[in-house]
Amino acid sequence: MKYSIFSLARAALSGHKNWQPTWRDAAPKDRYDVVIIGGGGHGLATAWFLASEFGIRNVAVLEKGWIGSGNAGRNTTIIRSNYGLPGNTGFYELSMKLWERMEQDLNYNAMVSQRGVINLYHSDAQRDAFARRGNTMRINGIDAELLDQTALRKMLPFLNFDNARFPVQGGLLQRRGGTARHDAVVWGYAHAASALGVDIIQNCEVTGFTRDANGKVTGVETSRGKIGAGKVGMAVAGSSSRVAAMAGLRLPIESHVLQAFVSEAIKPLIPGVMTFGAGHFYVSQSDKGGLVFGGDIDGYNSYAQRGNLPVMEDVCEGGMALIPMIGRVRLLRQWGGIMDMSMDGTPIIDKSPVDGLYINAGWCYGGFKATPGSGFVFAHLIARDQSHKEAARFRLDRFQRGAMIDEKGQGAQPNLH
């Protein structure tokens, strides 16, 4: 159904008894033109762009649980495009522009809130690095402002400016950054894709690939039977290595848990998104009043959706160093998402060495903010068999060619053979 003020009024007059399901819970067909493995934000966005931009509507999205049960529902909801390295700068700005029109495109309230993202700096050297990044952003048409301490005191007067081990000197601000409701993003893409004929199939775990005599992927084996496909796209985040292994591939990726936390609700305190420059801590405040924050990944490889206490302690220490008064706030809940960490902190969007199989993986910390951009460029790759210009540097073979983007190196296993 279409959502509008008129549909809301009609539903209200009927006592809200006539709402229709947001998307069709489809049963699998024997064959599709494209099968997307993974019912998170990236997989659903890919399916919607295939249908809306490239006219490919015989598409299925397969999710082993319920849509959004993985990383799409286990993040801190931050959106931004304040990247400074060639490759990432253009891609994340493309994604930001798609965020800005998402709700109109999908006819769904994703609660996109451009409340601003501020990265704090604590030394002259860090200020200079942020100035270079901000200049790079502005050269590429991306908004950026370098604030000194006087301007920052007016914006965030509650910070520990003077008595901290690492006194706050200023920050790099992107006003167009902010947050979005992660569940609503998934539901919105499912709503819009389903309306265009895409089958969204939940509780359908992929257990293997079917291949022809030449080794080309011709479909998938699932817990609900075999499904044929002209092309298969893989967007399964921290499970990328496991799913790729079913096709005989070893990816240059390691899986780590990234924890996120929510506090009890408090009165409005933090106006936007804020990151600590002397440690790994980032925080925003939800519409319900809870502080939503996170930090570093757990240091060991894991596929578990839970983390450990030492990292929790480290994250909370970062928050206390920056805003001492939150020490009195109680932690409400915690969860973990499985990060697919690439060697250079940058994603992989490419055709795999196995014909018919396409890879979307290696998102590290950047998966949620990349959701619409990832879906668009991955759909472009699948539909046209060539990389979109903003994803041209995300090739799988860049590790062999020495063409890493070096946003942040994490993975220790090249797996180049």
C-alpha cells in the first residue's frame, strides 16, 4: 500500500483495522533472473535498485532468519560522508545523496535525521589532519567545517574541555551527517522492492551453490529447496567468508564482533553524532532519549553476535573521559554485530572468480552508512557486468595489485591464492 496523510486518515477512521502488510512474504519460485543472498539493508537495497533503476524485477532476496536480523538491526545508525581518501570520498557522498532522497523514493519513513556529525580533535597534529580531510571533502563538493574550541564550546558546552587528559581543542563538522532508524531502512526497502515484484523470502538459509559443467553458478541450494538463478549476488556481511567458501573461495576478510550499547533514557543532551579523537568512542542520542554508543571491535575472530566485557569497559572509559557526567547513567542493553573486516578498511564490490557469483563484502565499520550507495553500485554491477565509477576502486584484485585504499587495515589474512 502507499503511505500518505490520506492513507493514515482512512486507517484512523477504520480504527486502524485495515492496514495491509508492508511487504509480501513470498514463497520461492523455481528460478529467478537474480538471487540476492542476504536480507539486510544492502541486499534489499540491491534488489530495489535492480527493479527500479535497471528494470530487472524477477529477483529474490533470501534471508536465513527474518529481514534485518543481522547487522542491519545491530548498528549505531550513523550516516555520514566525511571520508578523505580517493575511492571512499566519492562513494560515501553518493550514498549520502541517496539517503537524502530515500524516504521519497521508498514512500517510507526511515527517520533520516541530518543532525550533524562532529569528529573531535585533541592536538595540533590531529587538527591539521582533520583540516586536510575537510579540505578534501570541500574540493569534492562535500560540506565540512573546522571548528575551533570557542565555536565548539557553544555547540557542546558539556564536554570536558579543560581537565581531561586529552583536552578538546575543536572538531570537524559535517552538518549533513546524522542518523537513521536502522529497522525502518530495512522495512522501507522491503516495502518498495516488494511493490515492484521482488520476492522477499525469509527463513531460507543458503546451504550451497549449484553449478554447471563449466563451473558457473546456476543457482543456490537452500533450506527450502533448490532455486535457479541467472546471477547470484552475495551481501551477507560478517558471514561473507562462510558463504564464499561454499563456492570454493577464500576472501581477504576476517570476521570480528562490534558491540553497540544503549543507556537508559535521559533528557536531551547530545544534539548530533560525536566521536572522541583520543580513543575509539562515538555517541548519539536516540529519539527515545537513550545514548547510543560504540567503539572498537573485539580483538579475536568470531561469528557470535555478542561481545566481551573488556571491550565494553574500554568503550565506557572513552565515554567517561569525554563526558564525565554520563558515569551516573545506567546501561540498558548491549548487542553485537559481525563485521567483515577487510585488509584496508574498504569494501569489496566485484564479480567473483566464480562465473555467475557477485560479491558485496568487507564493509568493516561502514556498512550501515553505505546502505543505499552499496545497493545502487552493486545493482549496477549485477545488471551491467561492469563496476560503477564510484565503486571502481573496490575490486577484489586490488590486494594483489597493491592498490589498497588504506582507510584502516584490520584483516591479517591476505588469502590471495
